[in-house]
Amino acid sequence: MHPVLATVLQRLGLGVVTLFFVSLIIFAAIAMLPGDFGEAVLGQAALPETVEAFRKELGLDKPAWLRYINWVAAVLQGDLGTSFSGRAASGVDRSRDVVDLIAPRLWNTLFLAGITALIAVPLALFLGITTALARNSVYDRSVNAATLTTISFPEFFVAYVLIVLLASIWPVFPSLANVTPEMSFTERLYKCALPSLTLTLVIVAHMMRMTRAAIINLLASPYIEMAQLKGVSKAKVIVKHALPNAWAPIATVIAFNLAYLVVGVVVVEVVFVYPGIGQLMVDAVTSRDIPVVQACALIFAATYILLNLLADIIGIVTNPRLLHPR
Amino acid sequence: MSETVKSYSAADEVGAIRMRRTRWQRMMIDLKKAPISAWFGMIVIAIYAFTALFAPLLAPYGEAQVFPTPFAPWSMTGGGEHVFGTDQIGRDVFSRLIYGARNTIGIALATTLLSFIIGGGLGLVAAINRSWLDQLLSRFVDVLMAIPSLIFALMLLSIFGSTVGSLIMIIAVLDSTRVFRLTRSVAVNVVVMDYVEAARLRGEGLGWVMRREILPNIMPPLVAEFGLRFSFVFLTIAALSFLGLGIQPPTADWGSMVRDNASLIQFAQYDLTAAMTPLLPAGAIALLTVAVNFVVDWFLHKTSGLRDDH
């Protein structure tokens, strides 16, 4: 078998195993709840029969391994269970399916993350590569100092500074990003301006620093020096010698930061009251709505794992040493 | 006839008793060479530490003392009662900022220490053991690290509830994974050294080998990591508090102060100072992390020489 294919398959297998363990941990969350949480959800006035029926619905009368298999099977079929909220002591069940809660919000979050990635990735790569090439210049130093400062800022600080400047003192953009499904694309884009700007500022700083470090590391390798010493032109050194080896670290940097974006979205969504999955998760944690928390955690974790897997695979596929085996 | 020799003698120079600089002298020499950003960072950290330690003496009012006027305006020029006004239920913002230093930094510091005790201890054990225990711990850490830590923390908080104790435990455990990885990877190179082998052959116990033989040799990266981990934990706790899931009221805390006063921000056009109220605690968080990052940056540069900043 071709070494590239073998390594990719091995990495994919590893990814599946990781997903399995992560799902196990997320599933275990419900098993760690205190025993009387049926009463806590339904209210103290709940009849013992109602509580019993509720426990039965969650499958708590079955062994844990069976529940896990049922849960995974249901998730694979797109059924994430029913929310805890909307249940009452009287046994009246007004709860909603978790999928119905999540689906529109997941789309919103992907929209926000997608826009941010479209702006942030090219910008960060440009800044990272140019600073690495012009190392220790004034340009490099000033970009570096600026990014080191933004890295240290919490997302909500950046968000509020932007709100004060761009929404309050000079009202250019709206401070609330309350998008609705009926909105046109341009209107959506306008509403998302400040949240995606906040995320871009935070992500670009991280990504640019990592790109710069990766490129500098690369340019210090002996074969680059060799190419320079034998008189290859500067452009050719970069395109023919540095770039083929740079894809892997750059892919890692991008995937790592997109994964970071997935997490950063939570805080930013809360600041701008953006109806995304992050805000849903925070609300669910506050009201201890475990099925929703589980579903959100699963989505976030799966995205994170898949992005990192993708970076690994890009790294393998573009690796010249694996592509041209001796 | 005087015995004082003015002329230079190479033999004297070589033969002179070598003065060993004390740890203090070496530290002062290093400090003198520190760049301005590191100095800035250290001064800021010192101010924060001072504020946190002497919070009750510095604060004009009590931590949860309520005054009749909520959202009172700023009065910087003296005469007024509240320098930075009051918050949504009439608590003095300035006092809460000062107490917040104590609570927020204290909890973040406790969490970081705990995560270093857990992660560092297990990392050293794994590095010395290098067999099934190492494999088990490393794979377990891999799985834990596959879940974004803020998401994991949110999930665990929904199960265990948001108390300070569970907050510290959850974040320390999640964060110890990274400490474990670093400690293990640097300790693995030290464990194979001859002097460690000699100590073990001498019959020293695991604890001695860990503490006296390996730990001193892996200290610099761990110290730098402590700074980075601290600012990361500090930001995570601030984010959780901001989301209303971290440190709970009435404890004064910067993250939740931002959340509580966030509505003031829309008045920036009419009263800029009012809009600055939520930015004060947020800025306090940002300033401390910037300061820590500057110091860590310098420290990394100093101890590794070659290592480029990241």
C-alpha cells in the first residue's frame, strides 16, 4: 500500500477511536448526575409515577452499556433526545426535540464562523508570512507587539471596546446581532459585522503568530540555507523549497485556529446576543438542561476533532517525504 | 615602602578566589538586562499583587455593601462618594474592582497551582515509569485534550453546579492535561541522564528522584508554562464568570462585573464615563494577561536563548 494512504487510514482510525472515547465521556455526563435529578427537573410536586415515567423515558432502568448503544444509534439517526425544559410536575410534557432547538442555531453559528474564517485566514497567512520574511524589521516588530497584546485580551473586552467605538460613539454597525431566518443575505452580513470583526481580531493574532513561528522555523532549516548558498533566487527558494514543506504547518495552524474559533464563538455570541449554538449551550448549562448540553458538547467536540484530523491529513498528503518514497 | 601593587598581574587574576555570586546578585544582573516590556509587566504584576493582598485596607467600602443609588455616575474630581460610580444594585464599583483583584486572581492562582500539582506530578511519574502507566495516562490525556476545554468545562459545570470549589477542580483537571504533556516531554530527556540512574542505584525513592534530581533540571520551561497557564486559566475563569457560570455573586469578580454593567455601554454617546464602567474590569483582566505574557516572553527568551517567541 502507498505510504500516504496507509498513514491517512491510520490517522482516520485514530480519529474514530478518539470520537468514540469522547462520546463515551459526554454520555457519562448524564450518569454522573445526582440520583434525584428527576425531581429537580420536574419540580418537587411531581408524583412518584411521573418521576418514574421520566426516568423510564431516559432509559435509566436499563444498564449503562445498553443506554450508550441506544444513545449513539439515536444520535447517528439524527435524534438528539428531548430537552428537559418545558416539563412540569403534572406530567404535561411541552418539551421540544433537541434537534429542533439546535438545527437553526447551528446554521447561524456556521454562518458566523464561516465569514470570520474567510476574512481571518488569508489575512493571518499574509501577515504571518510577510513578518517572517521581514524578520526583526520595524513592520515585524510592530505587528508582533500588536498581536501579543490582542492575544492577551479576553474576547468580551475586544467585543465591548468595538461596541463602544463602532456602535455607540460612531454608530456604524448594530450592537445586537439578532438575525432571523427571514433576513436577506446582505442584512445578515451587516448584523454580523461586529461579532465577526471581534472574532477576526482574536483569531488573526493567534494564527499570525503561529504562522510566523512555523515559517521562521522552516527558513532556518539547512536545506533552505543550502539553496540560498548555491545561488537560487529568493522567490524560487520560497516557492520551490520552502512552500512544499510549509503546507503541513500552515494547515495545522489554520485548523487549530478554526477549532479555537468554535470555542471563541460561545463568548462572542453571548455578548452580541447572536442566536447561535454557543448561546444555546450557555443557556442550557444555566438551566442544567443536560440533553441540550450533551448535544452541543458533542457537536463542538466533533467539529474540533474533525478539524484537527483534517489538518493532520493535509499535512500527510502534502508531505514531500511521504509523497516521493525512496 | 608600600605593598600595594598597582600593576596588573594575570597570575593574581587567575589565582584569586573566585567570588561566587549569590542568587540575589545573579537575579539583579538579569533584571538589569530585562527589556522595557518585561519591566512594565513586572511592575503591573506587583501592583496587582499588592492590591489583592491589601484589598480590605485599600477599598473605601465593603465588598457587597449596597448604596441607595444604582448606576450612580463617576466622580473622579473628589467630593463624590463613588469614584467609579455604583453598579446595577448600588454597590461601589471601585471597591468591587479592588476586591475583585483578590477573588479573581486568587482563584486563578489556586487553580493553576492545583493543575501543576496534578499535571506535573503525573507527568514526572509517567516520565520515570515509561511503561503501562505512561501509556495509560498519555492516551487518557489525548482523549481529554480532544474536547475543547471551555466546552468541557461548561458541560461539567452543568453537572456539578457552579460553586468555587467545583470551578477550581474542573478547570485544574482540564488544564493539568497540558501541564502533563509538557512535564512529561521535558522530563523524558532528563530521566535517561546518568545522575538520575546513579540516584536510583543509590536507593533513593521515587519522591526524592522526582524532587531533587529531575525537577531542578526541568524548572525553566515549567516556570514559563506556569505564567502562560495562569493567564489562560485566568481568561477561562473570567469568560465563565462573564457567561454567568463561574464565580457567583455576591463575590466581587471581574468577569461577572463586566456582565452586570454591560447594559451601560449603550450610553457611550451621552456619558462616556458610564460606558467605561464595564470596560474597567475587562481592562483589568486584559492588563494583567498582557503583563504576564510580557514577562513570560522575556523569561523564555532569556532561558532558551534561541527559542523564538510564541
